[in-house]
Amino acid sequence: MCRHLAYLGPPASLRSVLIDPPHGLYRQAWAPRRQRHGTVNADGFGVGWYAPGDPDPARYRRAVPIWGDESFADVARVTSAGALLAAVRCATAGTDPGIAAVAPYASGSWLFSHNGVLDGWPAAAAGLAGTLPAGALLGLEARVDSALLWALVRQRLELGLGAADALADTVTGLRAAGAGGRFNFLLTDGRVIAATAAGDTLFYRRRDDAVVVASEPGDNDPGWAEVPDDSVVTATTGQVTVTPLTPAGVSAAADVADQNTDNGRISLR
């Protein structure tokens, strides 16, 4: 379900990152090479990017296939950014259509995407309601599993966890609560990329002072590394770190999220 990509590096046009690669995200909308679930990602697309001097990203999202937007190629040709996150959507059954359901989701400086599915949606949402502040389910941007999972990640970011720890703790917490699914998350604030490989493919490549983390390689050039399943990635232009989803560091960091109902939040753990 879905394909996504994040880029950090020297300013580059959106077209050069998303459209020009021979097997890039644009082509992955209809001809993915590594997608294990679903075959066409035609339920919408979105791009978020950071303008110089502005910590809050701009977003361009549509509820149509990326190839069906006659304006996007022109916008992408003349828009450059040193950081971006983009996704093409294959919708989970029972989720809302429309722009609000399309990644990337945003909060402050953060952009987020989910490649996967929460098993049992929407009934599974009821079992997770107590893990969020009162009324949070009613305030979801869209009635879609990815929006609920983003709310869980955002909760941890607000409690002070770093990007990779917030993603890893969400995945391990979901599993501990008995929630099944595929939880490949992608998160950036324009300075660092964090991602999980939890049920679907994930790759990265760092070269020429740039790093890309993506569901699958956009070309056949050397340098792409596949991330093992049940791993979390932290990537900057200078370094990429891959660790298990449940290293000692993540377990220790998760203690930050173990808040009681006085905060209006309950940990999944």
C-alpha cells in the first residue's frame, strides 16, 4: 500500500527527485517494482517541501493519480528544495477519499507518511482510542488509518522523543497492544529523516552530500541499500544509521512517553 520518499541535500527541483528518475516515485504510482501489497497507487499523491528560511513546510496534495494532474510536472520543474517528503497513495479499504486523507500529513515543522495498513480498520481504531487525548479521534484530519497512526507518532514527538524514537516506540507500542499491520513510517523536519521498515520494503542512498530514503530505488545506479525489516533509520546528509526497532536506546527513550492520565494521554506500552 503506497510508496513514499524523503530527500535531504543541496537544493534540487521536485522534478529531478520525483519525476526524472526512470523508476522514481512518479512511475511507482502505476509501475512499482518492489511493492508487495497492491499494484497501482492511484488514490492521490502529495509532496511537502521546505522553503529557505521557513521551518514550516509547504504542501501540494491531490486526490487524483499523480499522472492525472496536468499542473504538477510544471510546478515540480520550477520548484526547488533542499528537503522534501512525497507519497503516492493506494488507499486502505474503508478509509476516506479526498485530499485530507493523502500524505504527507503535517504538524509544525514535521511531515509524515505511512506505507502500510492498520489491520481491522476501522474497528481497530476503537481499541486504540484510550491511547490518545480525549476527543483526538474526532479531531483526525481524515477517517483513515494513517491519520490515526500519525496522531500516535505526533503524541510522542510532543512528549519529547526524537524522530526515530517516536516512530520506533509507536510501532512497538502498537504491537504490544495487539494491533496488527504494516507500519512503514517516514518522518522529516527538513533536517533529519527518520523511517521504519516494518512489513514493507525500504531503501536508502547517500551520495554527493544528499540522502534519499524511499520505499524502493528510483533507478538502477549503485549505492542503494535495503533496510532490514523491523528496523528504524535515522538519516542526514552526513550519516545514515540503521538499528533494530527495539534497541535498548529506544526502550529507554520510551519511558518519556509513559505518561498517566494527568497529562490526558496514556502510553500504548
